[in-house]
Amino acid sequence: MYHEANRRANDEFVDKVPPCVSRKPHIFDRSFKIRYSSDAMARQKEFDREAALDRAMETFWTKGYGATSVQDLVAHMGIQRGSLYDTFGDKRSLFLAALDRYRHVVAGELFETLAAPGSGIEAIRAFFRLRVQQALDRRRPHGCLVTNSAVELSRRDGRAVAEVSGSLAQLEAAFRRALERARVAGELAPTRDLRALGRFLTSSAQGLSVMARTRSDRAVLEDIVRLILAVLDGARPRSTRRRTRRKGPA
């Protein structure tokens, strides 16, 4: 009876509806709201992820992790906060993604130089030439994102420190492979400690990055590189050591 009373009341209500209004039963279609929200989210996420990540990398590289706000990131990336959180997670997750991007794109060029076939010593020289060239490129932020992050976050973020340590270990391994090629080719004395040389070159490369951050002067950077490479000249077999000093790090 309850349902019958409701039906009669509904019929009476319909009879009173003005002719200009549809008398068809009204159904609340919740799927419209769901579709609308999904479409809005899709429009919100329509951006080039890699390009946005590159801009985030530049922001962290320029300002450092602590001094970079979420507002700085969304402004420079050209996306909304919702898109940042939905795509990359929080600021820390975005920073780790930017660090990984740096390792593959910016540092990747340096790794390729070290892995070039031929003389291991010349590959190391080419690495430092390229490092100076990158440091003097005004389109890039100063210094190295990995080095900057190591200094800033060494006691603050264990995960970030692990990522930075991994990058440095990767660089040390790349130097070590170039040194091994040099020793096989007779460019280095067989008694030289390649592990120690690899660590020296890694720390020297990072020190060069720190210097480049504060003094982007070609003469200063080339003086540093000249002394770094002199260590390799001293590690050559006596019969092949250079008797003349180069004018630059070339």
C-alpha cells in the first residue's frame, strides 16, 4: 500500500507539471558526472612529461632542493599542482625523478665520452674537455646537480643520498673502464692502482663542478684540468711519458 500511495502521488504531481516541461520520468545519470571528472583530469594531464621533468630538473639544479617550492615547480613546469601530484607524486619524488633524468640525459653525454672506443687516456681527456665546455655553457645552470645535491642533502635525506652515491659510483666505474683500456693498450704502467686513479678522477670531476659553480672562468677551469691530467701522464710507463707540457687540457 505504501508503494501504491507513492505511485498515485507521483501521478498527481505529473498531472500538475506545465506542458512546457517534459513529463518523462527524470533519471539522475551519475555517469555524466564521472565522465566529466575523467575528461577534466585528462585535459589537466595533457602535457609532455619529459619536457616538464626537464624543467623541474633545471629548477632543482638552479635553486637546490630546499630552496625550491612546489609553486616554483608548477610555475616553471607550466602545469597545475594536481597534475604534478598525480603524475610525479610529491616534491621529493619529483626531485628523485629529476635526478634520474639528469643522470641519463646530462651526465649520459659524459659517460658516452668515456666509453668511446680507442685510447682510454684520450677518452678521459675528452671527458674533462666536455666538462669544461658544459660548465661554460650559459644556457645551463652552474655546477652539477649530483654534486650540488650531495653537498646539500648529505645528512637530510637517505634516499636522495643513495641516489647521489649511485651516480658517483657509476662515474667511478666509467673512469675505471677507461683506465683498464688504457692499461691494456700500454698507456698506463701495469703497477698503477686503477681503483685509486678512478676515485681520484671522480673526486676531481666533482671538485671541478664545485669550482665551475662559483668561478665560470675558462682559464681557471683549464688550469685545474691540466693538473688532473698530469697525474695520468705520471702514471704512464716511463718509455711513453710525455716530455712536453701541453698548453691546455686538450
